[in-house]
Amino acid sequence: MKQILPPNAKISKEAKETMQECVSEFISFVTGEASDKCHKEKRKTVNGDDICWALATLGFDDYAEPLKRYLNMYRELEGERANTNQNKSSNSEEGDDPSSSRGEGKRPTTVSPTSLKFNVNEKSYRSTPY
């Protein structure tokens, strides 16, 4: 919210809370639509594709397309990380360390969060109400 405003602008606590309520309601609205789709398809898990579908169905096409691209990039990066971690795991099992064959001394691999920029302002803002 602060990034779009001039540096000297102030945002009241009430405005922040109102914005948070709106965002929460929006998330519930979209997630509910995606959940209904999953229920009709007899699935229990809502995935990213379902959210993209719900956004498009509800008329938020300006958000659905960039989110689809982001989701695809995220999946590609996760696949690359999985391959990298699998290769590291394979290499450590082949090492001379006797403890590695018994599973001793192994620590779970922690992966830092991916830093992907998500820019929803790629298309002009529509001022027509939904």
C-alpha cells in the first residue's frame, strides 16, 4: 500500500484494517469459488490452478493470467530445486562417510523461499465495476 503513495503520505490504522478486511473477503470469495469447483469434481484439495480458474470465472482476468505465469515459474523452480536436492542426496550416499549409510548425521535440507516478483499492473486497470 505504501509503495503506490508518496513518501510523505500517512495511512491510518483504520484504513489498514479496512484494507485487510477487504483482502480477506476477496481471498474467501475466490477460494470459495475454487472450493466449489473441487467439490463438484469430488476433489478435496484446492490447488493453484483452481485459484486461477476461479479468478477468471469471477471476472478477474487481469489477475488470473499473471498468476498463471507466476505459478508456472514457481513450479519450474521447485522442480529444479527438487532435482538439485536429489543430486546432492545421491552424492552424499556415495561418499566414504560410514554414518551416511545408516542415516546418521543427516540433517533435513532447508530451502529458502523463492524470490519471484509478481506484478499485477501489466495491464491497465479497469474502472468498470464487477
